[in-house]
Amino acid sequence: MRAWINGVGWMTPAGCGMGRAGSEQPLCAGQLDIPTRAQVFEEPDKRFGRLDPFSRVGLAAVAFCLRDAGEEHWTEKRPIGIVASSRYGCLGTDVAYLETMLPDGGKLASPNLFAYTLPNCFLGEAALRFGLTGNSLLLNQKDDNGLCAVRFAMEELSWSGQQGVLAGFCDLPFSEMGLEVDFPGSLFFLLGREPDARGVTYGELRLSGDQLFFKDKVVPDFSALVKACLGAHFINRFPGNKFQGKPACRDKEAVKR
Amino acid sequence: MSRVVLTRIATVTALGDGLGTLWQGLLAGQSGIAPIKRFDCNNYLSGLGACIDGLATPTEGSLLDAVLDRVVNEMGEVPPDCRLLVASTKGEIDRLENACRRGEKIPQAVLFEPLLEKIARRFKLSGRGMNINAACASSTIALIKGASLISGGHAEMVLVLGLDILSEFVFSGFSALQALSPDACRPFDCHRNGLTLGEAGVALLLMSEERARQSGEIPMAFVAGWGAANDAHHVTAPARDANGLILSIRQALKKADVGVDRVAAINAHGTGTVYNDAMELKAFKAIFGNGLPPVHGVKGSLGHCLGASGGVEIGIACRALQEQKIPGTIGCWEAEDEAQGMIGASAQSIDGEYLLCCNSGFGGVNGAVLLRKGDS
């Protein structure tokens, strides 16, 4: 199974960013700020403010990934799927919903919050904004190397007629339960059946058995795949983009700590 | 490409344990919808649900444990090298609800990882598997994943396990969304006004044809085709033009290389909400035109079992193909104009080898599975 990595986008403690405008590894520990609409979309977006934090973070990463791949704007819906992995899903939203439901015997249960107590709903938000009609789902599993969504997406491309699949993760820390995540936030790759239409791509990804290879080198984990993609070759390849990468993770981390 | 066979199915629903019991109940026109005793419904739009009979409410733990126990008992042993695909929208959500209600620390057990570990242990599987969350199409999408793994030669056996309980968390949410019917739901009826929630556990064992033969398993049905697509329209409402479901069905027919004239019947999602049922009928008309085969839905009997619903319906569809009969659509007392002559409250005979199953869910998800009659 083969695919091309045509875009990388994220919303992490490093901020919102994308591969072709970033120069540092975006996966890092630290405080995750929930993005505002203006950080993600240039135009007003009526629904963004109603989204729960989990959906905002995931949607931001998808938006930056598609922007990175030159696939943000569309006129006709396209067969692109989304596969996201998450250990904790929308647990924070579940608790927020319960805080509206439990008092007064359910009288004040929030319909808006309830709509986001399904962790796949942010995929629906992404699908409707970007016209993505491929298969969309969220995975929960023990995933030691973080690559389960990428592998799943490769398999999707092998059996379906989808032209591409967004594959990545979305996880927010949940301090009430003492749950920390190695890399809070969200990051997505756009895997294409073909290289980027603009003739540029990060490289070829291959799945052989359970083993992933990027540019013919073994991919040990998700973080290594991100690093391998964000080589110097792509830095400022598309200058002038309004949404340049935020301060590098390392610098920001230094401030936070 | 390996052919994919469904060899064993276990169901636990409001109509009892086991596919045989469920099938007989459906043919007899029974409904498991009844007043809910599990929690106080005074402040909700409805007091009705299709609860599994005899589930003990644990002081610690989750009702899902009891459903899982009964599914394991029904299913019996499965080969330990099966891949595990779980399909649950909210897992052990009652644990979270109880912890928040009591102001206690939230236990790790509310997460999916411990649930997957427990399921693997109960079935004595070597791998822990994954949970697939695709809202109310979760088990359909999980079965599609399993079928594609087997068909592509990446797995020989996959156990798909759909599990969801009727919790106050979910019930209150659908009530807040104004999606619950005050009375038992009426799928495809012209007076339908919302859904009724249910709960279920379902296990489906998929195998490559060769492995099934080696294991002495008799195919109940073949998974001949499948498709999945997003509406890209709205997070909680179906697309009025049914584009996602139409795409899914077309993919399933194409994958199976089957013309519409060979589909003997359709098992619809049929939630009983105005928009879902209208969307489905639009999709069916777009695909089948004037040759629309008989359609039925089971949510008037079982309620909407969320992530488990697709799996239960695929089990029923296997039996329908074997018996060449589809159960009546309980609640469809006066079919809406578009469904006249195609959907009714009585069981109907069918004639053919293929049956189409469809499910849709929040997030714009749609899944379609085309089953072919098995050998028994």
C-alpha cells in the first residue's frame, strides 16, 4: 500500500501551524490554548464559537493541513476521508454536558453540548466546511507508536475510491482525572492517492505488513514521521501565506516552563 | 481477494438474548419498547425506551458489563487470533455519570482502553483491538473495516462487537435536541415524530471463506459489498439530498458488482425522525427508481441502539436472507406517501439473494452493507 503525504497541519502547544510554513517539531508538551476563529479562519464562521474545545482543536488542525496541501478551497465535494485517533476523546465535553444535565433532573441539559459528546462530530464539522465526503471515523486504542490512524488511513485508501484521507490524532489533557497526554492537541497528515497536484509532496509513505516506511525508511512512531516531513526543504516554500507558523515549540516551551 | 463470510452472530436486545429469539419476536410483531424504570424521565420528552430485560444495575461498574457478559455467553468461544473491532459510541458512560453525580473522582474505567482490554480478556483474544466511533453507524463502519481487512488479505478473522446502553446521559441529550418521540417511534409512518432509544450488544464473526471452511464454520451470509461516505452537510441533521447515503449504496453495489434488480430487500436505518426517514427514502428512490424492493426497519421493536444498531440489523438481515422473509416495521401503521406499498407493519416474503443494510449517524456518517445469502 502506498500513499503520498501532501499536507501537514496542527494545533498544539506550539500554536496553529502547517508544514510548509513551519520549521520546528510541533509535537511538544506544554499548555494548549484553545484556538479562536480568527486564528484558524480568515472569514467569519458562525459555528466555530459554538464548538467544544475538542472540536475546535481538531478542526483547526484539519484546516491547517488542508491549507498546507492547497486543498482548503473547493467548489465540489470531494472523496476525502478522515481518520482520527484519540485516547480520551471528548471526555471534557462529556463532563461539561453532565454539569448541565445533573442539576434539576435534566431540565437544563444543553443540546448544543450534547451534540459534541460524540467525538467523531468534529470530523463532521470538518467534512461540511471542506466538502469531504469520504469515510470519517474516530479510533480509540492503545497505540504505543501513535501510528494507528495513519495505518488505518492507508488501508482505507487501498480498498476504497477515496482520493485522499486525513489521518492524525486529537487529544486534550484532562486534569480532573490526572490524565496527561504526551502531545496535547491535534495534528493531521493529508495522505493522497497521488502526489500533490502542485507537483510538490512531502514524500511517499508505504505500508508493508504492520510496518510503515516514509521515503523507504522505517517510521518508528508518529513523532518521527512528523519530523521526517518537516525538513528544511519545505520551509517557507509558500511565503506570503497569512497563516504562518507560530513561534517554534522549543521557544514557546522555554517561556511556559 | 478473499470472499468475506459471516459465520456467527450473537445478539442481546430488548427482545431477548440470541438471534433466534430476536427473529421470532420480530416476526411475531413484538416490541421491546416500554416505560423506562432505570431513571426518572419526568423532565424528558419521553418516558419510553427499549431496555434489555434483567440487566442488573451495578453499584460499582457499568451496565455495559452485564451486556458484555450476555453477549459472550451467546457467542461462545471464538478463535483467539481474531482481530477485535469494537463499535461503541459512549462505552461505559454510566460510570462517568455516576461519578459526576456523586462528586467522585472520575475513574480510568470510563475510557475505551480498559474497556477494550476487558473485552479481549472476556473473549480470550490475543490482541486488544480498537474501538471505532462513527456515531450511530459505528458497528456498520466496523463491519466494513473488518470486511475490507479480510477481503484485502490483511486478516483471516475479525470479531465485530457492537455495544451501547440506554443511559440517562444519552436519553437526556436526545430529549434536549427534541429528537425523542413521546410515544413509541413510528419509522416511515406519515405521523412519525422522533426516535425511541434502545440498547444492545451484538457480536459478529467475520472470516475469509477459506478460513471458515478450514474451521468448519457454515456461512450465514457473505458480505458482498460495502460503502461509506459523509454527507458533508450538517453535524446532527441528515443531508436533504441524501448524497452521502446514495454514495455509500452505489459503492456497495459496485463493490459486489450487483445490479439493483438483484437486491431483494432493504433494511433501513429508520429512526422515526422526520428528516432521517425522508432522507433514506430519497436515497432509495434515487438508486432503485420504480424498482424499489421491500424496505423494513426494526427500531419500532428494538429502539435505536446507537452504535450497536447496525450490527444487530446486519444479524437480522442474515436471518432474513436465510428465511426469505423480512419482519414488519412496527410503528409504521400508515406509511408515508413515498413508502406506500414498500413498507408495512407486517412481515413480507422476499425473493432473492441480496439484502442491503444502511445506517447513518451524527457527524454526517453513512454506511451501506450488501449481504448475499449464505449456504444454510
